[in-house]
Amino acid sequence: MRRLPVLVALLALGAAPVAAAQQPEPVARMGAIGLSPAEIEAFLRGLSPEIRAQAVASREALDGLIRAELTRRAVAAEAAKAGWADRPEVAAMIDQARQQVVVETWLAARSEPPAAAPSEADLRRIYDDNTARFVAPAQLRLAQIFLPVPQGASAEAAAAAEDQIGDLRRKARARGADFAALARQSSQHQDSADNGGDMGWLSEDQLLPEIRQAVAGLDKGAVSAPIRSQAGWHLIRLIDRRDSRVQGFDEVRPLLVEAVRRQQAADLRRRYVEGLVGAAPPAINEIAVAEILSRLAPAAPTQ
């Protein structure tokens, strides 16, 4: 009988609830609203590929998106506390939005091209028939040092920036100069400064007119004179050039696959909708519609 208290204690321990796993600390917060790492990852995955690429490439853009999402959730929480979604007109809009999501996802599922489409033969034929459309423009690989001159800057601040960019030009043109190190140290364009000023490959139409004109006659490795734009001062180094050329099939193949599958999906969607309409053509009671419109029309002002 002495073992009974021990047995009861063991049973009690076995029945004790397991402590809940500690929730990860929010990495972003706005008042009581927080976003965990998993929530931010899910939010980013829900963005369009273009917006997600911008967020990955620019910390400033990512922070702006996160702040916007926190604000959206804060507004949604306020609306929920007020029971806003229960208002008849809001509930009707929510139902309409839900139906639209169902319709769009249903149509997307009905218009998905076969996994094997398009065939390699079709891709080759499209490429051969449209070679002139696959010409890559001439490109420049540039590095820059940028000093901003904000609108409304004082004459002293503007003169100081001009003196600084002139000094940086002298340093950049000195024998054995390290342009990348100068850019990391002095450039105020953070994204490129972190890469030693390297802005990657750019076509001429992506450049500011002032920069395009200044680099036109530069040799590889040369550094431009200081360039003044509306934003401030630029010092440009030409890293390399690429002449205009016809892109090879392997280069454009992913784009061709995407374009062809998008067109096939549009055709499948159109045929599906046309089939529904053909099987049961819409009929509209114009008299009843006119009566509805008359009830919605604003009353004429009284004289």
C-alpha cells in the first residue's frame, strides 16, 4: 500500500498537459499586430513574381510591403471589432468577391494546358519563324558612385556634393584605384554600393539620358566625368559592353514556353466559356431591367 501515493503521483504527472510550444517572436509588429517569420514567408509567397522579385532585391521595398501588410491587418482588426463584415452591404460584397475567386480558380483549372505542352517541335518552329523578335539590345555593365543633392538643398550643400564628387573622380582615376572600394565607402545608392557600385547589365533605354550620353564614348574600365542629374551626382565606370545580338533558342525557350502555355490557357478558357454560353444562351428581360434602372435613377429636382 505504500506504493499507492507514488503510483498516483506518476499518473498525475502523466496526465499533466504538455506545455505549448513557444511561439516564435514576431519579426514585425504594429501595436498588438505581429507577423511571425512563417506569416511573412506566406505573405511573400502570395505576391506576384514581379513584386516578390523587387522585395527580394531591395530591402527598402520589402520593408515597405511589410509595413503595408501590418497596416492592412491593423485596419482589418479594427473592422472586425466593429462587426463591419456583418453589415448587409459589406456581406454582399464579400460574397461577390468569394464567388469571383471561385470562378477564377475554376476557370484556371479548366484551362490548364497539358503538362507536356508545348512540344519541342512547336517551340523550334515558333523560334525559327520569329527570329527577328528575339534580338537582344546592346547592353552596358556599369558601376556608379552616387551622391544625392535633394531638391531645395542649400547652395552650400550642393557645392559640398560637387566638391566631393570631384574628389572621388580624382581618386577613381588614380593609378591602381579600386572603384568598388570607393563605391562601398562613399556611394549613397545603397543597393549598388553594397555590390561595389555594380549595377549589372543595363540596356541603353534603362539609363538616364545624362548617363547614356556620358558613357557613349567611354572605353572599358574608364571612369566618366561627374554627371549631374535631377537626383544628384553620378560617377560612372564602364565595366563591359555587349553588342546587339540574336538570342539563341536555349536563351528564349523558357519565355516561349510561358507565352505558348499562356495563349493555350486563354484559348481553352474561351472555348470552355463559349461552350457554356452555347448550351444555355443568356436571356435578359429588358422590360424588367428598365424598371430596375428607373428605381435606381436619382429623383428629378423639384422646381
